[in-house]
Amino acid sequence: MAREPGGRILVGGEQMSEIVERASGGGTKYYPYSWEETKQLLAPQARALQESATSLDSSLRARHVVFEATLLPNFLANSYFPKNLIKLLQLTALGSRPATEDLILRGRVESDVATKSLVVAGDDASLEHLSRMLEGEHLDRHERAAAEELRQFSKIHLPRREEVLDSHSSGPDASSSQQAFEAVLHPDPDSELGDRHPISDALFHKFEDFIRRLGGEVAGDRRDVVGGLTFVPVFLSTARAPEAAAFNPLRSIRRMPRIRPVPSVPLRSAPRVGLPAPPAAAPDAPEVLIFDAGIEENGDFFAGSVSQIHLTDRKPQPGFIEHGSAVTGAVLYGQVHAGEHLPTPQVRATHYRCIPGPDEDGAELYWLLDQIQKRVADTDSMIVNLSLGPEMPVIDSEPHRWTALLDSIAYERDILFVVAAGNNGESPSTSGANRILVPADMVNGLSVGACDKPHPEALWSRAAYSAMGPGRPGGLVQPNVVSFGGDEDRPFARLRGNGQLSYDWGTSYATPLVTHGLAVLSHELGDRRSASALKAFAVHSVESHADSNMQTGYGRVINDYSKALWCDSHEVTVMYQASIERNQILGFQLPVPEDLNRGRVQVRWTLAYSSPTDPTEAVEYTQAGLEFTFRPHADIFEFRNPENGKLVRFNVREDPTRATKLVEEGWKRSQNPVTRSQKHGPRASEASRRRGGKWETVMQGQDRMLATSLKAPRLEIEYFSRAGGLLTQGVAPVDFTLLVTVQSLSGVDVYSMARSEFSILSPLPVPVSTRLRT
């Protein structure tokens, strides 16, 4: 029997917060290697590093030589950054790369655990000093402090050519003809200014001269700097590419990808939607920016609702207008069907025709990204649809220029890029060719994969072609969501401006379906709309797949978010929008009524925020991290016997005498109520926290408990920040959106109880209907 709806979701949850005092803790750090064992391990490597650096030709290096030092996974936390070692040897920290090493714990070893290699630069004297320390017997006070930090490392070496050169950029069939490559250069190894400044002009010209000697050319007029890294097109034969990788300040060189191909699908039976076309969208309807292949100029179904701006003067190729129109039609109307009469669009769109772009030299991606950056800077729109991008899977060693730049724009301008994950899901997984395509690996965007059936149809699965995860640190769950993109058995109906339909399938079409729903949602949210709010709703309201290995991200999105804004009587959803300062811990009371004392209760939450990013730190790409702790019962505390470590937990309100007695006997009472174990809770190791979601811009949690196990439950959120491998202070606060749903699995009218008890909360206002233009 269907339950009566309880009402609109509640907002104002941020008013149910308090600052939480930080609990002290921590113990002695376990070091896997003694100093003597470290010397035996690293001394030969340091001497080999010194000899290799000395033998490098001056045309291949700066005054400081770039090298890498691999950390044991035990020391991933930024609090272990080797500040003393960096200062003593006068090294320059340039970033990090992903690596794997053994995690050595007391009594056990975990093999091939994710860690990082620090990328640093030092001059010849620095490398000589390092060798002396590892080979000598007597260390002064400063050297002893640095030696303790050397115990954190397992490897020291120059960058390996096979890591600098992308594996797909050369091979047995390497051609002598020139190809377009993208070179990425480290920040300036010789900089003495402290921050990571881009490579100097003198060192860049040295790189240009080196490439010329290899018979190539550097397009210096197109170089771009993102987060200290220098990106520049290089034209070189693939046969000489391995030699280019020998330039020491070069972080990577890889084949320049092309724009994803637009499918050329002929109109088959050319059915159409019902006539006449609906009225145009209202002038104040939410606007979406679309970058794609163009639409018909005079289509009645787009007239008045879409503005087309031509960024390219090249003529469209077969299939281009159909693709651009399909994306635009889905943004305006959502999913359409043959014969149906379409409603007035609730969304407006500005379509930038940017395909085909200039491709005379194979570097059109630079032009296209520049166009996106310029147009987004001139708009107040909050949502951008990208069903295009480089035909390039995510690379763990570093973010692509598209990803790094768009993440920066999204953070600075509070914009949500909704990005197609790619149609390469059936490519070989061994080479990573089936992983999401750039820039779907954005941590501040929303990536969309495809499934074979639209919501709410049952028995759905990931479409076989849909690209797979994981993403990069900060956004490992990729694609974030999936939506109907069609397949060969049930293709996607693509609308043209004249109302005709053609059929195809791909993540290009799943993406604008999600964009459409979020644009309508942005109107519903009114002055509470933000990029983080839209992302939180997209993830919080998904339908998870029963098979956790299905590679569907957080799940399948719903078609109509208006339903997600209403609660049934047995549940209540509250929206919290807050700002948190560095080192602050905020405790948010969850909307569990005090009188809810029977049956089982499910509590689930989704948190989303945007983070500043650092492309030099491939492992620590996000610079802001929010971590949550769940405390389900306000009266249950933990007591610890300091002599033997024994722990007991109980309700201090029900048994105050016992609590007093234990304290008198020397037991230590916990500062805060007990936590409910989470996969990345406060006691997890740094390695498991990273695997479990710390520093991720979207986090989720859920729990099922007896109602009697909950009393004034709260979710605590703590903010950390980092830069250059170090924990930092004095940074900007982080704005976030938290959605919490409390559901009575026994059918209790939670909504009415919450409305009565938490009077500080109010229902989300229903927006005034947008005036329709006739």
C-alpha cells in the first residue's frame, strides 16, 4: 500500500551544527626499517643517482637535477613530509607520481599497496651530501633529523624513460614521419622563490633546442601553464620520441590525442515527435552551455530556446549536426519518443558549434579548450554539458591539461561540468584503454556513463561500451553516475530541430539527460542552488546496482528530480549547506526524532564539495579534504584503562555510578560519544583512508540500526588542507552540501515527527512557475 507523501524536503540543516572540540590521541609511529637497514637499502641507490646525474649532458638538465624518491605506504600522511631532509639538502619539491610498494606492518606485509614517489630536484652538491649521509657513520644534529625521514623511503632514482614516455607514443612500428605530441614540463627545478613556478624561459629554450636537434619542433607560442606545469605541443617523429624522454625536467611526453569522433549515423525510418513544436522556454529558465557539433539554424523545436554561436567556420561533416542536435534536444526535453507531444522546455541552452575545429597541425584540442575557457568566463550559467573531449583515457601519472584547467575553472566559478565518460568500455582492460576519457576524471565535475535502460525500468545494466573506472585520487568513483544511453538492442532516440528522430547510442546522449534533470533541479533549488548541491543530489538520489562490480559508479540517476524533493511520510531528507574553516570540526545533528523508538532505521548521507587542485601532485591532486565521523548515540561513551588498554562502552546516563567509579579508578573517558565504525573512520591508516575516500570530493555513508540505538546522532565533519606534500594552514574555507535521509523501515511517520521536533528546519520552497513565453 502506497504511503501518503510527508512533504517537501527540509532545508536549513546547517543551523543544527556546533563546533566540536578536537580529541587528543595518537601513538608512536612504527618504522619498518632501522637506520642501518635504511643505509643498506638506499646507499647504493644514492651513489648510482649521483653518478647518473653527473653524467647527464648539460643540454639535458637544469642546474638542479630532477629525481624521484618512493615513500613506503606507511608514510603517506602529509604530516610525514620530509621537511628536514628537503631543507638540509636544499632540494626543491616539484610534485608527486603514483607508485606501489609493500606496506610493512607489525606482524604482516601487504604487497603492492598504492603510495607515491616524491618528485624533487637537487644540485650536484645535494646529491653528494645525500650519498655521504647514507655511507657515513657520524651525523650531526641536523643530519640525524633528516636521517629519520630517510627511513620513510624505499627507492631513489632518476625519472625512468618508460614513465616519462607514454607507452602508446612509440613502439616497434615507430614512424619517421612527424606526429603531434604533448610535452609536460615540471615546475622550474632551479626556482629559489619557494612556490612552484613554471619552467624558466632559458630552460624552455634549452628544451626547444634539444627537440630541434631531434628533427622536431616545439610550438612555443601555444605553451600554457596550469598549476606550475607547462603544457606545449611538440611535433616529432615517433621514432625519436624515446630520445626526447631523456630531457630531465620533462615530466611526460605523449601522443597528442584527437577530439573524440562524432558518429555518422544516417536517418533510418526518420520518425518524428508530435507536431506542432511547443512554445519556447521562458527567458528566465535555467541556461546550459553546450559545446558540440552544431544544430540546424531554423529548427522549430529549438527556436527561441537555443542560441547557437559558431566558434568555427569550417563546414560540418556528415553526422555532426545530428550529434549536436541530439545533445541539445536531450538537454531541453530529456528523453523523447516517437509520436509524443513535447512539453515547453524548462531549460534554455547556448550551443557553441566548435566541431570541426582547426586541425591543420593536429593540435586542435588546445584551440578547443581555449574556446571553452573563454566562453565559460563570460557567463553566469552554472551547468556546462561536454559530450566531447580528447580521445584519451585517464593516466594515473598526471592529470591532463583539460582535466586540470576545467577543475580549476569549476572550483573558482562554482560551475558544474557534466562530462561524458566515453564509449571505450570494450577496449582492452590490460592497457587501461577502457578507462574513462579525459576530462571525465575531473574531481570537481560530474562524469556520466551509460546504461541500457532508463529509470525506473528494472533489470538494468551498464552498457557494454560505457567507459570504466577508477578515476584519479580525489574522484576515484568514476563514472560518478550512469544514465540511459541506449545500445544496439534499444537505441537512444535523437531529436533534431525539425522534430525528426534518428537512433544511436553512447555516453554522449546519456550525459545531456543528466544535464537536463540537473538544470530543472537548479530552478527548484532557487537560491540554494550551487554546483556542490547539484552534484550531491545527483549522487544521493541514484538507484544503486545490486552488483557492486558492475562499474556503474554510485548508480543510475533518476529522470525527475522533483520527486526527490518530496518525502514519503516514513522518511525525511534534510539539506545542510555550510562553510567550514581549516582545522575546524563541525558536528551536525541528524534529523532523528527523539520519539522514534521502535523498529529499524536507515540513515544515509551524501556530501559534495569542490576543491582547489594541484596538477603537479598526481597522488594528492585535491588540496582540500573533508572527513566525517558518525556518532549515533549522545550518551554512549568509551572508557579506557591506561594500564592494560582495556576498553568498555556503555550509556553513562543510564549508569552514572559506574562512570564515576571508573574515572575515580583512573580510567580515561572519551571526550566525545563513541563512533560507529566506518570504512574510513578516524582510526583507519592513511593508506586505507585514501582507498576508502579521504580527500574525495564526493563521500557517502549509510547505516541501519535499531531506533533505540540512536539518540541525538551527529555527523562530524573535519577539514584538512595540503599543498606541495605538506599540510597547510591559513587557507580559504570550504563550502559543501550535505544531504541526509532518515528512513523508518517500520513505516513510522518520521516526517511529521521531524517537522514537529526540529522547528528550525523548513520545507524547501516551491518555486513560482516560470512564465511561459507565447
